[in-house]
Amino acid sequence: MNWPQLLVTVLTLGSIFGVVTLSLNLQYARGGMINFGIVAYFAVGAYTYAIFTQPPPQGLDQYKFGFGWPWWAAVIVAGLAALVFAAVTGWPTLRLRGEYLALTTFAFAEVFHSVLLNERRIGNGTVGLARVERPFGDWGPIEEKYVFAGAAALLLVATLVVFRRLLVSPYGRALDAIRDDETAAMAAGKPAQQMRRQVFLISAVPVGFAGAVYAMFTTLAQPSLFTAEVTFIVWIALVLGGERSVYGVVLGTLGLVFFEEIVRAWPFETVRSAQIAAAVEHVVTGLVFIAVLRYQPFQAAATRLRASR
Amino acid sequence: MTLPGGANALNGVLLEARHISKRFSGLQAVGGANGLSFSVDRGAFVGLIGPNGAGKSTTFDLMSGVQTSDTGSVLFNGHDITRSSTDTIAEKGIGRTFQTPRAFESLTVLQNVVAGATSPGESLRWAFGRSWRSHETATVEAAEAILRRVGLHERAAARVGDLSGGELRMLEVARQLVRDPTVLLLDEPTAGVHPGLQERLAQLLQDLHRDGVTLVVVEHNLHFLLALADHVLVLADGELLAQGPPADIRADPVVIAAYLGDGDVA
């Protein structure tokens, strides 16, 4: 097995999905919002990046929009597009709570996925957009894959730093208060609705960036990359890492991606054994998920840590 | 109708309910045919009493924006706050506690009180910077002083899950005091509070009253309340049954017949 390649892939994908999980953590663990449609914001970032960087259509191109912008400008637009999408979807949904919000966001994401599948002029339907710019290239002696992994890790660290800064401020404490008891928090002057909406919007921006980086990495923006499976993977990573710790969230995501990639990269001798391994991977992920929910090892560790302080 | 203040009452009215009412699932919780009307003067200490189900807590909900009145209006400082949100009303200076104590479980006792204050760092604009830190130090000091005042200073680092029911009530009071409210609506503040803390609470309420804080207190412990309040409202079935100074309420045969019983107000 090519371990360096595996580790680079884990770092790249782990960082990209880590950003999504961190955003989910902000929404759920601190904002008290269950978003089962996070993949849609990820897809918005990816498609926006693809559309803004791809060249204008020529000849046999099916798509109608391509702007040929530089990669950095398209990444910024991807974050803004996710923000706008969050504003549009958050407006009617954020009055809902708990499972109602979960179902509504899930429905939104499924509708969006269906639009991606069927709409041809912008996203090119099921084929998707395949002329995505991969901007970095080799940096001197450093190969592109390492540059890429570094860029993804940088996005993860930047997201971590920004979110952490927000959460250790009185803003984070007010969010905790709202999550614990919204009525009591409002009686203490906390504008619960407004803050919840802000969190929803803020957390969408890095997801849009992550979507853009994912599109760069895969050089593709295609509906099959943005199914509900992505939502569930980041939710599992969130639970694995322990929802109360931003570092745990990152470790959970890296661990889950590592597990998936090692199964994918294992040199199976037959196609049949690779298929079995892929199925077993899902079973094992499910069992670990159930075990973490049942025994809550990370929560117990956090409690012990708090008690020892 | 206006509570203490005599001829200057209109100038002194701080909080006023005009024909407010609330129905839940067809049942009238507050307000009869004409709704519930009363007013509270600036600086008054008003007791709000009545049997269970009289609508006392719902009245607090209507005045603090937790529920919206079906009819009429609630005025604070002459401004209509009937449809204002709870946080807006809190920011205007109306603080309240709840019949069942509420606390922020993930925070310590001290953090609960600090969270009660409004900090510049709660604004997204300032949260990413550092300028809120100096304000935070002052807020923490104020919160610690208030915890000493309510007798919870030794529990400052405790999780709220470790507090007794009475301590939780004192914590709620502390969380409102840090906001320096103009009006404080206290819902059964002595319920579950042990006698030592009750004495401290009585002293605290007297101090607040002396400092000019307007107090409206729902309480079943009438010995406690009637010794402190300077005016009492009696609710029954969501309507105002009687009002007046504590001595008059004690002697009011309608109140005695409807609610108190002859032994309760001795």
C-alpha cells in the first residue's frame, strides 16, 4: 500500500470534510439546529467554483455559463453563494425546531439534488461540470498533491481558529445559553432568533469554501458527489468526535476519512473481495456509530477532564 | 386603575396592562369579559396573589413577551410592548424569573449570572475582536458581587445541575439582577428556598425596593409577601378580584372567602 499517498489523501479529504463537520458542529452543538441538508451548501460552493472558473461555453459544450475567473475570486464567490443559499433556505426553516428542522433541511437538500440532476444549462445535469480548474500545480520541489493537502489543511485551521474565537467570546456563551434554555436566554435579553440565523449564515460560508476546494480536488462538480451520503458522513464524524469539542470534531472526521480511504486503498486481489470490503466498511462504520452513541466515550472523557480541572 | 401614587399616579405609572387576556385551547387563562387591567407605579412593590390556576404566571408571560395577549395591550413607560419579543422587553428593563426555575445547564453558576448581562461581545461585530474583554472583567466582578448578595458565592464554580431547587431560584434572581432591571417580575421566589435564604431574599427585595427597583412578586407564601409588599393584587380565574394595601387585603371578606381562608393571613 502506498502510505504517503494515502496519508496525503486523508489529510486533503479529512480537512475538506473537517470544515463541513466544524460548521455542522457550530450549527448543532452550539446553535441547537439540526441540519440534515448540509450537503446542499457544500454543493453550492462546488458548483459555484466550477461555473466561475470554467471557460465560457464553446462548440459542443452543454453548459451555458462559464466566466473564466481566477481561482481565488471563484473561491470567494463560492463562500458568498453558500451564504446566500443559507439565507434563502434559512428564512423559512429556522422557525422550526428539532426533527422538524432536520426533515425540512433534508428535504431542501434533496430538492436541490434533484434540480442538479435535471437542470442542464447551469450544472449540466447528471454529467456535471468537468472542466474545473485545479489551480495550484507544483510549487518548486513540492508536488501538487502536497500543496493541495496544505491548502485544505489551511482552510481547516482557519475555520477552526475563526469559529473558536467566536465561541470563546460572549457570543459563544450567549449561544450556549440559547441552546440550553431559549426562553430563559431571551428573558436575559438574548435575541435567540437573530443569533440562530447568524450562526446558520456564518457556518455556511466555510462550507462553500470547502465545496470549492472539493471541486478543485475532484476537478468535477457532479450530482453524484453531493448525495445525502455526504450529510450522513459528516454527521457520523461529528458524533464520533464528540459534539462538544471542536478538536474532537476534526479528529473524528480525520479518523472516519482515514478508515474509508484505507479500505479503498487496500490492495485486494479480486474485485469481489474489494466489493465485500466496501460493504463491510459501511457495516463497521454503522457499528462504531452505534457504539459511540451507546457508550459516549468522548463525553465521558470530557466530563472527566472537566472534573480534573 | 392605578396602584400607589395617588393623584400623581398617571405620571408614576411604569407598567400597565389594559384589558389583556389569554386563552389556551379554549380555556380562559387570563382576563374575563373585559380582560385584565392593572398598573404598577414606578418604584412600587406589588404582590400578585391568587389560588393555583388564577393566571398569575400567565400574566407574567404576557407582560414579559413569553406569550402574546389575545386582546388589549401592555404598556411599559407608555410604550406598547404587547407584541414585542421577550429579549426586546428584557432589554427595555423588564426582568423576570419563572415558576419553574430555568438555568443554562452547560454553564457554571457564575457563568449563568455573567450570561444574564448584555455584553458588547455578544454582538457579532465585536465577538471576533478583543475589545469586549475589558467589559467582561467588569461583568464578572459584578456577577460575583451579586452572587455574594444572594448567598451563592461559594457555589460560583458549581454546575447548575448540582444546585438545590432553592439555589436555582436564587440563581435566577441573580441572573436578572446583573441586568440592573427597572422592573423585576419574580414568580414564586421563595418556593423551595430554605428559611436562611428566604431571609436573605427578603432583605434583598427590601434593598432593591429602597433602591427604586419596581417589584412585582407572585408568591404563595403570604406571610413573606404581605410583610414586604406595599400593594397587593388578587387574581381569581384570571380576573382581578381585589387590590389594595396588604392590611386591607388581609381584612377583605371577598378575598378571604375566595382564596385566603381565615387562617392564612394572620
